[in-house]
Amino acid sequence: MSKTSIDRLREYLAQLPPKSQALLMREYERAIERGEDVKVANFVLELLRGVVRGSEDAVRPRVEDPTRLIFKSIEPFLVEGVGPVRPGQIRRASLLPIWQWLERDAPDAVRDFETAVAAEPGAAEVERAVRKFQQAAAELITKVTTPGPGGRGTARIGPPHAVEDLPAIGAVLKVREPLDAFAGKLPSVLRTFGESQIASVNSSLNVPSLVTPQVLPFALSLVMQRLAAPWQIIRLAVKIAASDDEIRVAATSYGIAVTMALADLTRVAAHLRTDIKRGKFDSVPEHLKVAHDGVRGLRTELDMRNDSAWGRQMAAIRVEISSTLQSEIESVPGRVRRLQRQRADNESSPTAHIDPADVEETAALIDFVAVCRTYASELAINEVTLRTYSDLQQYVEKSTEALVQSLRAGDARVRAYRQMQARAAIRFCQQLFGQEYAALMDRAAESAMAVVERKPKKAG
């Protein structure tokens, strides 16, 4: 930015009310924590801090941010965006409007809490103030979300996603201490959720306040975050039901674990579709592995009926993944043929060129087909994947040999393009047949070019 632009931005920030400045600083701090527009956020944050340098609110340590203190216990359950969430999740975007609602509807409690924090007491005093306010907030949330004459309504709270998240936030704040205690008993990583670990988690969950319909999804979310394979949370539900029959599992309160596992698989399928559409194939193998393992795990360890709600949801997940992958898989042979198709010399232009980026994108797609082949059976793409991979192998092998041979003859004007085609073909051989075969074809291409270079030129 130019000096004039920076000065204008500084003047604008200086004109904001102190509360707006503090709010803006908190939002930029959160953006930095999420890794969003870090360069811009740091730049504006430094300007803001300079503008309000003499203000007590500006120099207050970050840990004294009221919303940060109050909602810290909710952090493990926060997700970005305002889209649909599964049980056990809360939208981060809902926190600000709910805090602003608390400032309007519980001004005395907010003022008392902020005064207590501003006095810079010790950690124990701050913690007592936090717990007191959290309980007051939970009680107010209960009042406004209770249906009937006693309820106060949620019309003034804010956008729909905040209203939707309000009961969950109230439930988590109300049982903050039991949830913290439960989280403290969990191992940092649950690599294999076997019988002994299931029994230990079940024992730790044996607290009345944690197994209510409102709170149990959040307790299960804490477990899922420690699992190497989150879908394994269904093992806890199967254990409680003492059966893998979905009807018996669904009849227990722990049936929500299956709903949560299916929701996570739906999210993985959506991310897979988005990444493929954007050409971001680096993350595709991980998405495929998670989807494959989750689908196989649920289908193996839970007896789901095809016509049940869970069964239909599982079928929809497989169909979505299959349709997403199939259309992309079927497009790969066409891209390879376009790059390796040999035209007659008189049909080729001396200025013809192959973009190296196009070659690398096609190589990534070939690798994508290979990865899909690994997970094809559970994702309902077995036939198309095997057929496409076999077609690619046959076509690339034959066309590579033909391109190498074409380097020995043909019009000199198009030989450079033939070399580009041969290099692309050898790159594809590396993906399909391995480095050793690709090196063999590379030596053959070099030998063919050496023969051409040694041929004497014809007399004019």
C-alpha cells in the first residue's frame, strides 16, 4: 500500500468507537489463529494497536478478552462457516452475535464480569468470574430457548445460525466442568479403539450430566478428536447396545454416534468433490482413504438395512463419491490421447508446443486413477477404475514405443514437437509402470535422437 493509503486507513481506524476498535482487533486475532489472510490481518492489527496504543483496552493482554475467556471451553467444538453442522459441533460465527445478545440482555452480568477481569486479579479469581458468568449465561439461554409461556423467545439474538447454535452453547457452558474433567481423562491419541479403551471411555462417561441428549454429542466429539479413525466412535454405541443390529443401536442414546460418523463421511465426500473440481489432487488420497475406511468400517461393524435412514444415508454417500470420481476418472484417457496422438507430418505445425503444466496435471490425474484403484471396491467405482487404468496402460505403452520410433525418422520441422510428446509419454510411463521402465524408454529416446544426429545431411 502507498503511504497515502496507509494514512487514510489509519485515520479511518482512529475514528472508530473504542468498542468497535476492540472488536475489530479480536476478529483479526481470530483470523490469524485460523490462518486466514495472515499478512493482511497482521498489517491491520499493527495499525490498530498503534492507533489505540494509549487505551487500556488496547494494551490489555489477549487472555483478558472477555469473549475469549467465556467461550474458551467451546473451542474444541467450533467449526468454520455458517453451513449445516452435525451434532457435537458449533459454528464459530455464532459466538459474536450471541455475545452481543448477552451484552444487550444481561448487561449487569457482562459489566460485572468485565470489571472483574479489568481489575487484573489472579488466575483463580478470573476463573471464578468466568464460571459465574458462564452459569448466568447458561440460565439465560435456557429461559429464551424454553418453549411455552415461560420462554422469552430468540428473535433478538441474531442470524439463524446463531439461534440454531444457542441451545448447544448453553448446554456446553452449563456442564463445562464435567466436560473438562472428561477430556482430561482421555488419552491424547486413540490409535486403536479396542475393547479396553472402549471400556475406559465408557467408564469415564458414566456421569449423569454428560449423557443427556444435549451434552452427549459433545462428549463423543471429544472422543472422536482423539481417535486415529473417527468413524470408530460407533464401536462405543455397539458396545452400549450389546449388538451390531442398527435397530438396537438406534434405540440407545449412543445411537447419535452413528449419526455423527455418517455426517463426517458426508463432509469428507463434499470436500473430495470440491478439491477435485478445483484440481487440488494433493489432498485427494487422504480424503479417499478416510472415506474408504469409514464406509468399510460402518458397513462391516454395523448391520444396517438398505431401507433404513442410516442405510439410505450410507448409500447416498457412496453414490456421491462414486459419481464424483467416475466422471473424473473417465476424462483421463482423453487427456492422455490428446497429448500423445501422432499426426502426419504434413498435419503438424512447426510451432506446435506442449505445455509442461498440462503434462504434470495429466500425470497427477493418472496418479489419481491409481489411488482410486486402491479404494475402488468400497466406493462403488471398481469397474470403471480397473477398465480405465488398464486402457491407460495399454495406450501409453504402445504410443510411447511409437513416439520413440518416430524420433528416428519424419520431417525435421516437427521433430521438436515429437520430442515433447515422447517426454510426456515417458512421464506417464513413470506413473503407470514405475521408474525403471520410464528410464528404459528414456534411454531409447536418447538413442533414437543420437542416430538422427549422426545421419549425414543430403546434398542439395
